[in-house]
Amino acid sequence: MFKTFINAFKIKDIRKKLFYTLMILVVIRIGSQIPLPGIDGAYVQEIMKSLLGEGGGGIISAITGGSLERMSILALGITPYITSSIVMQLLTIAIPALEEMQRDGDDGRKKIAAITRYLTVALALIESGAMAISYKGILMEPFRNALGIICVIVAMTAGSAFLMWLGERVTENGVGNGISIVLVINIISTFPQDAVAIYERVVTGEGGKASSIPSIILKSAVALIVVILMIIAVIVLNDAVRKIPIQYAKRIQGNRMMGGNSTSIPVKVNTAGVIPVIFAASLMQFPGLITNMVTNGQGTKNHVWGEILKYIGPHNWFKSGSMIYTLGIFIYVLLVVFFAYFYTSITFNPVEIANNLKKAGGFVPGIRPGKPTSEYLNTALNYIIFIGAVGLTIVAVIPYIITGLTGVALSFGGTSIIIVVSVVIETAQQVESQMLVRNYKGFLNE
């Protein structure tokens, strides 16, 4: 993989794209440090600790690159665009007009992309409005008025729209999927503060008392082994494919015999990618976010809601003194499995594939074309999804176990590692394909 990027720098066109992508990432990180107008920094730290919990906000903190905790102009991150894209995928299935638009080729896809942008701005307005009104105290006294709130809403919405625009520019003029690249740079930016947290926990120890050298070595080795194993597991999940064999019937076309060849349908084990863990983690933190926003950070003082939020909050799972709150992990696992099946069902249609195979004269060996083929594909897909969901769950839950048992609150975890590793692999594959296309062009020119 590293060799791929090194070779890419030797090619002028790809080198320009890589530098272009790098400059966009620098702009994003600069923007994440610019605070919203009239923000009270001390109050922001206090309210964000209540909102996101001790040690950061988990996946929310990672996806926004810490911008939400600092209340920068990019506080909303790229999440409104991700949400609007998923909503549009669901609406495309439910609304025939959008489904027809999607089948119109490039023109239809451009129209859907435009609608997605408008929906992104609308969602950003709603989210920034809810935060600005609920947390009016984050503004300094002279700015605590209607005009100050409007300025915050406009700035946060513009920041989210700007990130969306930068992501699209990377997709068009850089390398890789721009939105994914934005997510990755935000996640990677949280690693230094996590390294500090690990250092304070492992080296300094409990109550500021220094740990012994053997203890430091053991804990560091365990942490390193866990991270390496998780990366290996993500790579295996990302590359694992179930190939369903397909045979094409022989037929006579003119005076020639056509068909008779065999191929396969590659179905990824992790068919839904990182979507299930992102959705599950976001939903698990959603009740706490809403409660704190509605009550201006005082929601956990209510005894009933406070107890419920302790079960739901990932920062309470696997703690030795309160293992009862780990019951919330079962909800998380169910959500991961549910979204794995749900997202795959809207992106992989066995009936349509079976019909297309029948029209092309293809069939699965031993299975009749038509409905029996679609039933076979659906059964095989269910097994594949389950294996992928279990793998995702294991990778996503391990960091929660380590955090609960050791007390190291990390803003990155299994979800972050899945995103980073998957995007790096995808980007490397795209760079390789661009290099391959360029070599073909050079051969043809000669």
C-alpha cells in the first residue's frame, strides 16, 4: 500500500491530485480551529463535558474532529450530508419519481445530488438552530440576543455546507471519495489527544501515582496488540468476498455458438460497510444529546432519565464497579445487526439480479432461473450479512471493553478504525486503478 503511494508521487498527474487533496485537508483542519462568533470558551468546555460525557463524545467527537467540543465553525462536521445522502437513498426506493430519476444516467444522478445538497443545508439549519437556541449560554453576554443566535446558526450551516463542497472538490479533482476523506482526517486529528489520554492512564496511573516499568510495558503491549488485531480484522472484513457461481447457457446466434462461459457474483461479507456501526453509535448517543439540549445540560439530574442514560451511554459500559449498566450493549448489538440487514436490503436486490440473470441466459448451477434463484440469493445473502454484522460488532465492541476495564476514554474506537482502514484501502485501490489506466494510455500512445 505504501509502495502504491510512493509510486504515485512519481507520476505528475496523480502527484497533483495528491497535493490538491492534501491542501484541502489542511484547509479543513484550519477551519476546525476557528471558533464561532461570540462564543464563551469556558462555558463551552463545561457544557460539552455535560453533553458528550467525560473523556469526549466517542464517535461524534471523532467524526467532527473535535470541532463540536470547541464549537468551531465546522462544529456540525459532515454529518448533515451523510444523513441527507442516506435519506435520499431511502426516498429513492419509496418514491417512484426519484427511482426513475436515478435510472436516467448522469443527468438523473446530478439532479439527485442537487436535491441532496439542498437537504443537507436544511438539516444543518435545523441542527444548528436547535443547538444555538438550546445552548444560548455558550454566547457571551453582548451576543445573547436574536442577532447573535442567527449569526451562530448561519456560521454553523455555512461551515457544514463548506465541508460538503470541499468533499465534492476532492472527489472531482483529488483522489478517493471526498466525503470519506473528510471523515478520515477528522478521526485522525483526534489521535494525539487519545495518545495523551493513554499516556496519562498507563504511565501516570491512578490518582497521579506513577506506574511501575513492568506495568507500563505490559499495558502498552496489550494496547498495541489489540489495535493491530483490530486493524487485521477490519482488513479481513473489508476484503472477504463470497463468490456465487454463475453459468451461462449456450445459444446459437447466427452461425456462431455463444455463451457457455462461467463467472461469479462477488458479494462482500461486510456488505453494508461502516454504516451499521455509525448509525448504531449515533442512535445510542442520541437520547443523551436530546435530553441535554432540551434541559440545557441538566437532564441527568433527573433521577429516572439519569438512570436510563447510564444504561444507554457507552462510557458506562464494562466498568468494574457498575457492570449492570453494560446491559445497554445488547441494544447496541441489535442495532448493528438491524442496520446491517436494513442497509443491505436497500442496496442489494436479489429479485432484480435473478431477473437480469434470466434475461441474459445465466443461472446458478443446480438452481432454476427466476424465483428459485432469487430465493437462493436471498438465503445466501442473509448468512453473509450475519457473518459481516458479527464481525463488525466484535471490532466495534472491543474498544468499549478496553475503555470500561482500563478507564481510558478514547474518542476513537472500533468504528473509527473501520472507517480509517476501509477508506485508506479504497483510496489506495483508486490510486492503483488510475496508475493502471495511465500505463494503458501510454502503451496505446506508443
